[in-house]
Amino acid sequence: MKISISNNHSCIKAVTIGSRPVKSVYIGSTPVFNSSTYANIRVHQGILYNKYVIYNAGSVAASGWKVPDIADFDVLKAFLSPGSGSKLREANPDYWNGITGNTNASGFNMRGIGTINAEGVFLNEIYKKENCFYHALNAADPQGANTVMLTYYHDELATNAGSGFKMGLPLRLLKETTSLSHGQSGTYTGNNGKVYSTICIGTQEWLAYNLCETRYRDGSYISDSGNWSTLTTGARRYYLNIQSNAFIYI
């Protein structure tokens, strides 16, 4: 690790992990993240976040995007119904136990995932190919603990599930307004520089894969340390603490 400090106490810190450089630049107390490290990754199941992340004032979504609320998922479900489940799920046995009838016709690329419970215990290692959950906001109850879910056998997306603030689940972001038409694709650049494909479903433009964000919009870091069960601030984890469960470098 090499650290150089200028006369005004700004700090440039360069870190190499293996052969891969990771750089953060600090000017006063404001971090500026070098996004090149995260630009070339392929999303697997995404990063798991507690619900405090989505209420952080720094915003996990880049400008022009948001964490969807239950009503947004209801719009998605209504557009794809009947049979929204099969149109959302990937037809890939790597992610689902049962893929008969799965078409992923929407291009949403929903994958079965593992989760983290309020005590910080990883769940669904055996059954992770049976369920997918997402954190969602609730406009009627801003502090409500709401979740959307889909199992490998359900015909429709469920938008009335509940989970606590300490559950570790993936996120999908939604563009606030879009100029795309149904079926068209675009791109989204995250706060850490990761570039994602997007897909327009009906009148909504969604990330086409789960989020792998490590920064809030203001540049501050989403913590990956601390005792999960006692945290009351935003945090993230890789499933089973294995990076490749979230993403791989390409």
C-alpha cells in the first residue's frame, strides 16, 4: 500500500489487490472513487443490502434513477400478467430448480438468490434456486418493511411480502422517466462506475440485472463491515462472503 500526503492534508491512496489496482482519492474529507475497477464485471446474483441502504440520504441510485416502490412493481406485474412469473425468470438451471415454462420474455433476467436474515445468517444455501426477493419502498408507509418475491413455481410476482430492515436482499433500480419504448434496451452507470444493461418493460426502464453498487450517489462508501445484526446504518455483503456469488471480473 502506498500513501502520499500533500501539504494541505489531502490524501491519495493507491492499493493493489493481487494484480488489480483499486484507487480512492480523498480531497479534504470528500472521496472521489476511481470507477475503472468496477467497470468490467459481469453480474451473477448481485450484492445483498440491508434496508437501511435504500433510506440513506446519499442515495444508492445514480441521478435520474430510484429504488422502486411497491406500486412500481405492481405496474410491472400488471403489464406482464397473466404469467408474469415465467416472463421474469431466466430459463437457466443455474439459477432456478424448475425452468419449465420460464421464458424471460421481459428481459428482466430474474435469478434465484440466497439472502441474509436479521441475525446476519446466510439463508437458502440449499434452496437459493427456489426464490428471489427484492427490497422495495412503500409510498404509503415510508418506513415500512416491504419486499417483492417470486418463487420458482409461482405464476405471478408477489408484491405484498414483508421483511425487516436487517434482511439482506438484492436491489433493482428503476429510471424515473424513460424515452425508451417497450423492449428497447439502454445503459445505466452506477456510482462506482459499473455499467449495466437496462430493459424497457411497458413504460418502465429497469436494470436488466441485480445491483452491484458499493457507493452512494454522494461518493460515500456502503459499509461491508460490522456486526450485521446490530447495524442501524446501510450495509452490504456478498452471499456467503464470496465475491463471485455477486459478480465476476471480465
